[in-house]
Amino acid sequence: MTEPRRAPETPTMEMTSNKEVLRRIEYTGDMLLNMGPQHPSTHGVINFLVQTDGEVMKRAIPEVGYLHRSIEKIGERCTYNGFMPYTDRVDYIAAMFANQGWAMAVERLLGLQVPRRAEFCRVIACELNRISSHLISVGTMAMDIGAVTPFPYALREREFINDLLEELCGARLTYNYLRIGGVAFDLPSGYEDKVSTFLDHFEKILDEFNRLITYNEIFIKRLAHLAPIPAQMAIDYCLVGPNLRASGMSFDVRKALPYSVYPDFEFDVPVGKGEVGTPGDAWDRFWCRVEEMRQSCRILRQALAQLPKDTAIMGKVPRKIKIPEGTEAYSRIESARGDMQYYVVAGPGENAHRVKIRTGSFTAMGIIDALSRGLMIADLVALIASLDVVAPEIDR
Amino acid sequence: MTPEQIHSALAAKFGESVGALQPPNKDPWVEVKAPALREVCAFLKSDPELHFDCLMNLSTVDWPKKNQIHVVYHLFSYEKRHAFVLKVLLDRAAPALASVEPVWKSADWLEREQYDLMGVQFDGHPDLRRIMLPDDWVGHPLRKDYAEQADYHHISTTRESPLDGFVRLDEMTKRAAAAAAEEKTKSAPPAAAPTTQAAAATGAETPAPKTELPQ
């Protein structure tokens, strides 16, 4: 047995404890509640320290870190290829995007060209994954505020996508489908037909879903005007993806800083207009996700139509990836939860010196403290759900 | 604006506090001296030509060889659609610099994360405490020389491998056979050897010695 590793005797810096936080909230006779970390509607293991006066919150302080697995440190120990399955675990609802961010960062370090067919495979897999991720998001959001019916509807559609992705790469949740320089498998025969059959079915379901919940009178009354985020505030707190677009900011990495083969496709960027309430409210964020699913369907149809006939799915990747020490690369992709960014510094050997993953959920959590002041406790649940935070993506 | 233009605007305003543009990298970056960081960031945000309204990412890189910790700021402007990278090079023993939380609110959590995992002190941060790890955790895990504490509140952070001392079944059989053979050569009198040879010569099969498998 190896010698147990010892920590340094003296801590390097003075620590602030949780009690300190409680002390900072001055005593006013308010109640202090712990919401979580096992609360069913916090979307994973997150704790909220809620200071309330009856039903009205004065403040909710998010406490995260329960799912911290130090994926960034693991990235420093693994080879570039070996880190790919770990990136699945960054965001298990939308694992394909975390794969793509990592692949693109290392391809940028290597200056690698990805074959066109592989790029199409990536786009098809990613857009299917975006739909399935948004289905979970809108389904759970409806359930969190009390509408149980839409959730099974959303999950039923997600099952079809899970089946499709399982056929593509053998996994239903943590795909590990992308490789540095390409993809692991080509599309199976007859896959295009299966996806387009699904799309024919799903576009009708989207209209049904809108009738069922999005434009439901009770649902609108519940969410309109709830926790609106002005565009300036959203940018200041670095909100990304659908949360940013719901605030009226038309920014999509696929459009603004095109990557992969997205410039070849025509699609719109849904922007929140405050159709039923204030621009940037919780309903706008919900609506943005529903509309994005429709746009993903459009992209998928074009990708299937334009799919190149050549067969190469892997670029020329060296067997041992070695990059001069200190070279840096930055990749930005539009994940289901928005702008996902990888910052990679190459190390001396076959692994990275530093991997930093900036995810959408992390910055979205940072805004909750500011937004929660004066909200009802029940609205906090709707706010968390509308920001679509996923606990493993916050903590990594 | 291109990185070159942004750099020349910065160099004109701040002179020696801003280093040269480092173009060999894929994303060019500029070194900023730690004391001038807050002013540089405030200028980058408020200047109407530059208008960096978003701090996208804040990362730190530990370089034990250079005895430095680099703090990397990835800035982006939604209005102008341009990006820029700032770096502050700090001493590894006592990394401290001014917080940019008053400039960009997103720095609040991003700086807390780097304080927690890398141990960089951000002066002027409103609520600088650990974010991922428990408040009484010792050390900063993303440092290259980090050693995990042996236990945390009497919960061991390491565990014995259940496979330690594990022997495969075929290996066990092999070892048992070898032990039995050794036993036999020790105990059997040398006189017995000719009879076996004789039996072999006549073609009669001697039954294989039964070796007992260890339970």
C-alpha cells in the first residue's frame, strides 16, 4: 500500500466559513432556510440559502460544489484523446457539445482540418442533442411550477432522440462520439431517413406542445413578468445562450462566430420580445428554447439534404498528439446552455498543462443572488428552471 | 477592431503598464502589470471604441518552472464583436491582484472559483470565499504541487484497492501445481523414480497427481 499523501500543515490562506455568511446577513427576525441540496426542483444537487420574510425572499444565496469532480484537474492528467469521455460528464444532458468544445480546442492547437462529412455528422449529432436537452429543460420547467402533464410528453420525444443517438454511437447519455479530428462512427445506413421521419413527427409535436403548455393561459400568467433580466444586466453577468437571447440580445455563436459547417445552413436566432410580459422574463426564456428546437429541426433537414457523399470521417491525426509547451487555444461553441468555452494550454508531454471549461450554467447561477431579491419562494423555483442550470455543469 | 489596434490603443493610454502583443499564439494576448489592471479594465469597458462589455472567462495557469501564476482574462464585446486576452503574471508565493468585480459582475463567481482552486487572492472582492470545495478544505487543487489531505472529517480521501493482493484463478492453479510438484520431489524417495520410468516404458499411464485448489 502506498503512503497516504499529506496536505501541507498550514493552510495557505485564511478561510471564510458558512457561519460568516450567515453573520453577514444581519439579524432581522427573518427565517433562514436551506433549500436543497436534495430539493427536487433545484435541478441537481444545489443548495440555496434563503432568507425569507414569510413567502417573500429577501435573498437567496446559491451554494454550489456538491458535484465538483475536478474535471479540469483530470484534464491535466489525461492524454488529449483520453480526456474525451470525461468531457461527457461536464454536462450529461448535452454531452455532445462538451465533446465538440474539447475536440475543437485541440484541433485548433494542432491546426487540424476536419473532413467535411465528419463536420456534418457532428452537426447532426449536436442538433439532435440540442433538441433532447431543450426537451428536458422545458419539460422539467413546466413540472417544477406544477404542470405535470407536459413532462412525459417531452420525455416521450426525447426517447426517440435517445434511440437515434444510441444507433449512432451506442450510448444514450454520455456519447463519447466525437474524436479529435473527426467522429468515431459514420452515420449508419438508412440513418437519414430515420432522422427525417422523426423530424416530420416532431415538428407536429412542437405545435402540439405549444398548444399544451407554451400558450396555456395559466402558464403565461404564472411566468409573464417573472424575474425579467435586462439585456445590459445579462451581458454584465455573462449570461449566454437562450438566457441571453431571451433578454433581447441577438447573439448566437453559430451565427456570430461561425464554426464547423454552420455557415452553410439557414436558420433564425429566436430573440425574446416580451410577447406576453416584459422582455427577458421567465416565459421568454421558455419560449426561446421551444423556438430553438424548431430551428434545430431546420438545420437538421438542411444537413441531411447536403450530406457529402465522401467517406472520410477522420482527419490526419498524429498517433501521439504532442504540442509545444505553452501553446494556447480557445474554443467557443453554442451549447444547449449557451456559449461554452474551452481554454487549453498545452503541456510538455502528451497532455494539457491546463484546461479551463467555462460553462453557461456557472455564470447563470451567479445571477440568481441578484435576481432573487423580493421574489416569492415559489418563483425561485421557476427562476432556476427558466435559467436551465444543470448541476454538474456548474461544478464540473 | 483587430487585436493590434486594441493593443496600440492600450499602449497609448497606459504606456509601460501594458506589455507587447504576443502574436505567436493562436489568440494574441497582452501582459498587464498587476497594479494597473483595474484601470486598464475600466478603460476597456468604458471606451466607446473598445467597449468590452463582457468578461467571458477568467482562468489561472500555474507555472512552477517560471515560479509564476498567470491570470488570464478573456474579454468580449457584444456590441463591436471583437475579443481580447489580457494576462497578469503573478508571483507564485503570494499571488494577489485587484478584483475586477466592480467592472464586470460576472467576475464575482469567476474570481471565487480561481481563489478556491488556485489560491489567487483578489483584493476588493465583495465575498471572496471558497465556491466548489468545503470552507475548511486545505490547499488549492489546481496548483501543480497540490497534495490532497489524507482525510477530511475522518473520511479517508484515499482507499485501499480491493484488487490489492488479488490473484487470477489460472495463476492460482498454476501456483498450486508448482507447490504440489515441489512437495512431491521433496517427499518422494529417489528410488521411486525408476518405477515411473518403467511404467512409462511399458506404456501404462500413471494417473496425474491431484492437486488441491486453495479455497
